[in-house]
Amino acid sequence: MTTCPRAGCDGTVEPDGFCDTCGIEVPATLPALTSVSAASVSAYSGSAYTAMHRTGPDSGPATGPDTGPATLGQSTGAFSGPSTGASTGPGTAPWTGTVSSSGRSRRASTRSSGRGRLGAGLVEVPRVPYRDPKSAVLTDPEVPEAKRFCSACGKEVGRSREGRPGRVEGFCPQCGHHYSYTPKLEPGEVLHGQYEVLGCLAHGGLGWIYLALDHAVSDRWVVLKGLLDSGDADAIAAATAERRFLAEVEHPNIVKIHNFVQHADRRTGETVDYIVMEYVGGQSVKDMIKDLRGSGGGTESLPLAQAIAYALEILPALGYLHGVGLLYCDFKPDNVIQTEEQLKLIDLGAVRRIGDNRSAIYGTIGYQAPEIGTIGPSVASDLYTVGRALAVMSFSFDFRRKYKTGLPTPADQPLLARFESYQRFLRRATDPNPELRFTSAEEMAEQLTGVLREVLAAEDNNPRPGLSRQFTPERRCFGSEQDPDLATAAAALPVPQVDAGDPAAGFLATATTGEAAERVAALRAAPVTTAEVRLQLVRALVDAGQAEEATRELYALTATSMFDPDDPSLVDSDDWRPVWYRGLAALVEGNPADARAAFETVYDVLPGEAAPKLAIALCAEATGNLAEAAHYYEVVWRTDRSYVSAAFGLARVLLAAGTRDRAVAVLHTVPDTSSHHVAAQVTAIRAQTDARHRGTDGQSPLVAISGAADRLEALELDVARRARLSVEVLQAAFDLVAGGGAADPAGPGELLGCELSDRGLRLGLERHYRTLARLADTPEERFALVDRANAVRPRTLV
């Protein structure tokens, strides 16, 4: 027998390694503990160990290798509440700014976002039935041994030894701190004269969670949350903060608090605080994933659209917290519960005030931002956790170790390879540099909604258009008649929206119309020079073809912005808008490679926008990269049919790649409500009759020409245009007949009312040439058309 090493205890250590009196667990590998003094045991409970289960600027991250698989911040219960702090170091203010996607503010927005429908109204998410509260009560409430860690030093406690189960109460063998994992309430106990306990629901990082009946309010179901370890001063402080914060929080997607009560522990007489919250009867997102993997191969995840829908539903709740000066700090799938069609953000145990430099920081390994240990929590670190959680929900990866602060590459994760915009979204959301992340929950949701539209369109080929708050629509369609000139395309691409809050917004509403040269003159004479005025001047110079002058203006603008980013006449150095205009200027200069580099940068910042992808497709086409051009054109067109330039671009590159059938099919999807519908049909007709593309779709040439004729007959055209297209169709057929094509048994017997023979086609061509001659604008043009009619008419006997 070994004497208990705990000071003041005269017990002995039994063979199972526990003291028979105080219950301290003595590791067999640490016999030196038998001589530990009271002073040294007391020293173990100092800040060097408490830092291991939380994070702060002086302690380093709480997610180091010594913390084990769980920490106090890793609350696993389904019901919890907040704690405080946003420590950024002594004497420093918390950092809350990130990269500005709009360039209009370098600071995170604190506006509250309105609650939207689940999945932005785009996704049908499976309903989760309301769970009978009584069925959720644990029959044997016990904290698994793998989740038992000392709250003071983070070391393992309560583990099995020599076949004997680990103790649920005792003292840490490393530091002597007392631990207890036993529920403090039993079924039948009544708190505050009204809350009758039915049993335990779950255990979390800050306490046991109980189900109870509120006899004072129609016997409604409520949840009681107490402390797991009442001897932990930081845990008590967190619970106290939770009480204060929860009283202030009111949002439909955040669990509601009803009351705060105290109750004496039945064994020790110690007064314990409890928070009374609404019962949320559903299933956590974490449990959904566990169920999928339990019934499958072990690597299943939520459908991507469903995972995005969950994030979109919760982001307004985070935006609300940020708007009232709070940081959530511990977002993860465990803390989101779905009931029916509603999501609730639960467990506010890690919530802290923005600017709190004193409170302990709680978080979860694999979700927590890397700068937490030095800079402290911020809006950017909150949004980082959303990006990490979204990745965890949508694909399987080792997010706690191998990818603790990074993501798999598209080569390693097929989902990221398939949905590039989603991969770029996650990359920005979880960027190691907080200044390069999203600036607000509202902005993050805006870009994520754009990504969701792409994902859904890719899954069922039904477009999901949406208005952009960042870009105008495309200013005109390019490439509908012929291969686009780069300068012409640059003048047609979307441009950034004018900031309505700019002091010169009213002036710009009238000064940005008319010819480019007139706009340049008006903008140079503007009564006030602001960021928007200077950017609109760059736009006008690009439209006027003065790319060199536009580039000089851009360099002057971005260079001066480095000196005083708060000056409204200047542009933030991290603004994406000058980069966009730099890309347009490069197109005008005929340099698609440089233009693409600029547009790729904007795509990284705004992964949910169509404009950067359309511009990248144009650059890829101009540099001969047909496969990439087709990919980006298709993503844009499949998602939003208002970008008609993408349809013509996709058709062009498909024709160039030798897939005429696909090109014609794309042109056929330009809706008849579009002003470019006729142009698309005409392009399809010419693609089917062009000899350069014969045989690329496996069709008989005459069958393809017959299809073009049928398409032409269905169009409403003026006489002259119909006659010109009829000449093209009949001429293509005549060239084939002259070469023996009429013998093809698959060929039609008639074309545009003409017999498919040498004589019939000649008569048809003659008729249409004479029609065009009657409509000619000049005598010279009329004489030339009559000559063609005479040349093609069949020979007659005199």
C-alpha cells in the first residue's frame, strides 16, 4: 500500500490506483507524487495549467497537444449559454476589421441581419420531428471516460485502470484539483418551488443539462443548466457571464432564457446556480452527421446544399450578436439544433463582449481561429469558425490534427474540385490572416448565397438567378454576332455598383451616362473628388479606350490610399474595385493574361459573384484555353440566364472544340423572353450550316441543315433577314447536293419549301436573291444581287 500523496489526507492508495479516502488518482508511472508537498500541489492549479483549457494572448492557444481531445471550451451538450472575454493583450483594443469586399469600410459591420427562410428559400431541407422531451432523458447519465479532463491542468482524469472503471469523482493526479462528473440533481427534485427535474439530457463543457417541468407556467418543458465543475473559478465566471448575456439576447434562431435560480446541492449543501432555458426538441447537426456515418461507410457528410442552408440560417443570428457587441466564439455543428424546419443556436457558454480583455477565452479544437492566442476573439474569428464548421458539415477530413488550421486541396477532396466557388469561399472564410476574411456575417451570407445558387444549378441544371449587390448586370451582350474584340468585351462586362453612401453619389447618378469622352470630361470637373468619382473616372477612361491613362489613375489612387485610408476621397488599399478596373484596362490593352490575374483576385474575394467568372472565361478564351473558358462560361450560364454573353461564349468555345451539338443546345436555352433570343437562334442556324463544323455531332450534314431550316421557319424575322438566312441554308444544302449529298437516305426531301434537288435548290436561291435585290439600299447592291440570282438559276431550253 502507498500513502496518499494529497496533503492533509491520511488515506492509502488501493491497487486500482485511487486513494481509499479522498479518491485522488495516482498514476503508476509517477511514484514521485508520494512526496508532493501541499505547496507544490497548490502551484499546479496556477495559470500555466488553466491556460491549457482556454486561450488568451498571454497563454497561447488552448488547442495544443496537451489539452487532449476535449477542453472546457468543447461543450458537447445540446443546451448552454455564454461566457465573456475578447482578450487581445494588455492595453490593446480587440481587432474587428477584415478585408473589405466592397472597399467601403475596413471595419466589420455591426448591423443586425433579418432572419430569412431556411436555405434562403432555395433548399428543401428534410424536416426533423420534434422530439418528445421524456424520450431524451438519459437512463444512465455518465460522462464518457474519454471526455474526462482536469479543468485546471487539462490532463486525463477518471480513467480505467487494471480492469476497474475510472472514478467519476476525485482529485487530479497531476495537480490535485478536485473533479466531479456526477449529476447534482436527481429526478423529482424541485428547484425554486416550480421546476421539477425529470433527469439529465446531456453534459457539456460548463455543466450538466437537465430536463424539467415548469409547474408555474402550464407545465411547460424547460432545460436547467448547472456547473460541471463548481470548483473551477473560470467556469463559475463563465456561467455568471452567461446569465448576464442571455438576459440581453433575443433572436428567433438563438435559444431563449426564462429564468435564473439557485439550489442547494443535496450532498454538500453548496449553493449551485442554474439557468432555465427553453427546451429545443430536435437533433443537432453533429448528431445528423454521426447518424449518416453510423449507417454508412463512416465518411458520409451532409449534402452540400443542406450544409450551406444551415450556415445561412445561423449567420443572421451571429450577425445579431455582433450587432449588440457580443462574440459567439464557439460555433460548431454540436451547437446547432434543428426542430421541424427551424434552426436554433444553442450553448452560449463561450460568448464574450467585444473589447473584453480579461475574461477566459473558450473554444474548440479544429474550429478556433489561429490568432486567438495572440490577438484574441473578433468578428473575423467568429466567421472563421463558421467556415470551419461548414467544411466539417460538408465533407470528411481530419480537422483536429492534419488540417487543424487548413483545408484539404481540391486534389484531395473531390467536392472542392467540383465546386470551385465553394472552395474559394472556404479559403477566404478560414484564411490564416484575419484581415483577409469576410468583414461581417451579412457579407459572408451574401457570398454564400451566391455559392448556393451555383451548387443547386449544377445539381439539377435549373438556373437560380439572383441580384448582385456588388456588380451591375452586364452592360451589353458581347460576342453575339462574331468573336468578341477584347476592348468591346471590356465595355460590356459588369462593373462595381456605386456606393450609395458616397458624398458624390447624387452627382454620379447624372454624370455616368452618355458617351465615354463626355463622362471623362464631366468627372474631371466634378465638384468634389471622392473614391467613387475617381473610380468612375477610371471606368470612363477604360470605356473610352484610354487604358494607359486609366492605369495611371489607378496607380495614383491606390498609392495615395495607403497614407490615409479614412479619407473619403481615397480608396482602401485592400479594396477589390481598383483591381477589377485594372483587369478591364488590361483587356483594352489586349493583355488577357494580366486581366485574368486581376479577375482571379476579385473571384477570391467575391466567390459568390458571377461577374468575375464571366471575365475569367473571356480571358481564358482569348488565350486559347478552351476547356477553362467552357467551364466558367457554363457555370455562369447554368446559374443565371441573364448573362447572355456567357451563352454565346460557351457556344463559341464548344464549336471551336468540335462539339456542335452541345453548342446548338446551349444557344437553344436562351429564353424567348430575352432580347437576344433571335440572335441566339440565328447563331445556331449558322452553326448547323457552317461547313467547318460538319460531322462534329455525328449527324448527317443534310439532317443538320434541315434542323437549321426548321429553326429558321419558326423565327419571326423581317423579310430581308429571313431572305439572307434562307440563302445561307439553301446554299449549304446546294453545296452538298452538288457533291452527291442528295443521295443520303437520311436527308430530307424538302427544304424551306424547295425540293431537295439541284433544280429545286437553284430555284429557291434565285427567289431569295431577287427578294434581297428588291430590298437593296443602293443600285450597285441591287445589280450585284440580280447577277447572283441569274448565275444560280437553273438552265432553261430556248
